[in-house]
Amino acid sequence: MSSTKDHLYYLRQALELARESPPRPTNFRVGAVIISNPLSEGASPTILATGYTLELPGNTHAEQCAIAKLAIEHGISETQLHTILPQEMNATLYSTLEPCGRRLSGNLSCVHRIIATRNKTPGISRPKDTGSEGGIRKVIFGAKEPSTFVGESESCRMMDEAGIEWEYVEGLQDKILQVAKEGHPAVHTSGTNVDDMDDAERRRQEQIPRNSKKRMMEVPPP
């Protein structure tokens, strides 16, 4: 399975999961789906685990939740997932947003967690994958990670170095970012729009001292 139509099918499921995440100014609302996508002819994909931002206790990300839930289901650690995700399963992770490569909290990033499922040491670059390993083998996302929290993302470079295939599938990015940023402060780029102010804000604006020279300019001629 590799068509854009198929990818969008799972990205839409991930987007519905993202809507379950509570809006917060310090998080992106993200959804994630892990599937088995067997390489053998005639085999059908199967959903293995799902997750969304803040689904599990703590400041948890969507990919983190999906990976953790899959490990819990099988009674193993996340670094042992390669034992139940062999190469022939071709495990693929769909995420509405590009997985994070760094976290301000100091917690392990989602890219590091994905790499760890391959029985690799997170943070250590490796040669390109030779096709002999299990774990999550491919990551597909529907929008690039905004630079809101950690600046320019290096996630794709990190996945390249770890031998994890990734693909950015366009078509849902506007909806994904709208959902992801819900709960964030509104950004005004052209000053305050008086039509958008409530009565309390309008009164506050009226009480702000104004430039005396501007006041003089506004005095009508006698």
C-alpha cells in the first residue's frame, strides 16, 4: 500500500484522533496511527495502535502514546517492539504532524522513540537501513512541525540518519494545522481590530494614554 489515497485514509483517522486532544497553549493537538502494512502480495493492512496528544498521563505526545500503548498491550518495553514488529510486517506510523525531534521539556522526543523501536540507541546516527530490522520502518505525516516551540525541525534528518523512511503527504495540511493549533493564543499581525474587541477590551483601550501630539492633530479647527 503506497498510494496517496491510502495514506490520506489513515491520516484522516489520525486527524479525528487529534480532535480528541484537549486544546492547550503549550501543545500541538496531534493524532497518530500505527499499522502493519505487510509486503506480501494480497495481505491487508491492520491498525495496531492509536494515540493522541495528552491521551496518557503526563505531557505525552500522540506518537509517544501510540508506541507506549502497543508496548503495554504486549507486556514489553518500547525498545523491545522490534520483537513483535518484524520486517515483514512493515510497521508504519501515521502522524498528522511531523514527529518532534526535540522537546523543551527534556523528555525523549518522538523521533527518538521511533528509532528505539528498531532496537537502536536513540540519538546515535546509523547507516542507511539494510532491511534486516523490525520495529517502525516508515513514518508518514500530513504537515510539517511549526517552529512555535523548538525552532526549525531536524526530525527528517534524524530519521534519514537512522534509516527510517519517511514521507510528507499533502492534502490535509490546512485542517491538520488548524486542529493542531487550537488553544494557542491568536496572533495579530496588523494591530488590534476594533471590530474583534469585546466591551471590556474596548474600555481598556480607551483608557490607555494617547500621544499628546496626536491629540493636538485631532482637535478640529475653530
